[in-house]
Amino acid sequence: VPDVHATRRSALQATLAERDLDAALVTRLVNVRYLTGFSGSAGALLVGRDGAVLASDGRYTTQMARQAPDVERLTAAAPLRALCDRAGTDGARRVGFEAHDLTVEVHGQVAGLLGNVELVALGRVVEAQRAVKDESEIELIRQACAVADRAFAELIAGPLAGRTEKDVAGDLEARMRAHGADGASFDTIVASGPNSAVPHHRPTDRVIEPGELLKLDFGALVAGYHSDMTRTVVVGPAADWQREVYALVQQAQQAGLDAVRPGAIGGELDALVRDVIGGAGHADHYTHSLGHGVGLEIHEAPTLRPDASDRLADRMPVTVEPGVYLPDRGGVRIEDLVVVRPGGPEILTTTTKELLVL
Ligand code: ZN
Ligand code: ZN
């Protein structure tokens, strides 16, 4: 059985051949991880037409051998320099690099080390490859979503009024860890009352009061893969305006989910959902994009935002997360993480979207 990482490197090698490149210097660590399994915090990867060399420093020699046993490995005090030397001795003439990652400073150093070798911007080739997941990756994201669902169910079974946003956020993260998460996939958002009108509010010492909207945006990290979900509840009783805003966001979110299919364009999905909210007179109260891909990073390709030309494909996990935010009053966002499938999206975040009045 070929290792998944070898399969991924083969796909990159096919791109190198198409572009007449002898090798690619992969410096973005998340891409190195995707192509080798190596998750250290320093290192780089040189992918040639028919081989690859992973380099890191002495702290990671053992970890490289354990995580990337099928790749040639180099330990060097200056891993990038070692890989540039290697490209030279291998006789490479055109080498791709990740222009979105390499600083101008390091690019200058690499160019100096490579001498007459031509450096060519590779573009986000590995990121594009990463957008479509294999089933083993989807399974890890599914597990991360299940952990978050369980933690949320436990959290809302207990009292919320009288607690601070920070306390609730810490509690939710602890429960995710207790259910097997390696950690939270990003800083948990808990936003109460008027704070819920701030899309990316950071939890404060504000005490949650009865009758308020409470927006929670959170996720779990499992084996490097992220989950992402938002639910908005009312710490009861619910007012009519809260129910109306909630119903609108729920309707818009469902319209978005219904349109998720292979071939759909990110910008068109965004527009479709935005039209539902705009039609209800709340265009100015929906101030962010519809969604994003999720995987080894919490935000990755594809993007679902105005004018995005990204085309959805089978096995892409994406979020659908519209919101309506009324300044100084409160806001509602509903976010699911779903996998694009030919027969309609597979919804990984299974917590109910009926308005929960706690
Ligand atoms: Zn989120
Ligand atoms: Zn999100």
C-alpha cells in the first residue's frame, strides 16, 4: 500500500513535470507536513522529479525518522542551506519556491546559495492539492467535529447565566480535551449579549445574563486536523427580535448548504446566501464572507467569499457560516463544517440548529 504522503508527493511531481521544473523547495511547514508527515517546527523539503529530501535541525532527527520514514532525511544546522546545496549537486536548473511563504530576506539568501539556478514562483500548488481531502483526512475532521459536538452538549446541559465569557470558553476547551482533542483548533469565541454583535469577539470577564444571545464559535484539533462550528443560543427567555434574527440566519444558512455541490463557485454561493439576508433588509449587518476550507489549517482553500472563483469539488470540507449582527444589541451566526459530496453535503457538525433557549 503506497503511503498517503508518497501519493501526495507524486501529485506534486506531476505538476513539476508540467511546469518544466526540476524541483520544488517547500518551505511552508504545513505543506511539509502534508507531503511527508513531519510536524516539527523547523525544516524544509526539496521535492525533485523522482525523489524528495526532508531537512531539519538536530532537535528533530528522531522525529523526522519516526514521522517520515519513507523520505530521505538530512540533519543540518541550516536545513535550507543544505537543501540548496543538494539542489545544486543534483544538477537542478529550475527550482520552484513558495513565494507566499519565503520572506524577501530568505529569498535573497536562497538565490545567492543557488547561484545560476533559476528560481520560479511555484504558486499555491500544495495548498490547491490540500483542498481536496482523502478519506483518512476526512475521518480525522469528522472525529474533531464529533469531539466539539460532545463538548458543546455537555456545556449547555449546565447553567450559563452568571458565568463569564472567559469561564465558559475555558470550560468548553477543557471538555474538548477531555473527549480526546489535542487542543482547541483556534481561540474559542464566546460572545454574550451586545458582544455577540462582534463577529470575532474575544471572551472577556463579562457575566452572561438571562435573556441574552450567546454566540460560541469553536473547534477541536485532532491529529493536526481542525474542526469549526458556531452555534448561537438564547440564555432564556428569548425575545421576538432574537427569534426573528435567528430564523433569518437559519434560513440563509440552509440555502447555502442546499447549494453546496461539486462545481459550485465560491463567489456564487456567497452571493446566494447574501441575497437571502439582504432581502430581509440586513445586508449591512452581514459583514464577513460565507465560509472557507478546513484541514491542516483552520482557514484554507477554497474560499467562499464575494467574487471568489474557487470551484468546489468532491471531498472538500468547507464551512457555511452566515451571520447577522445588530450593533449594540446582539448577533447570530450559524456555522456548519460540511464535506462536498456529489449527492449533497455531508454535514460533520451535528449539533442541532433549532434555536436553543436554555
Ligand atoms: Zn468558526
Ligand atoms: Zn469558520
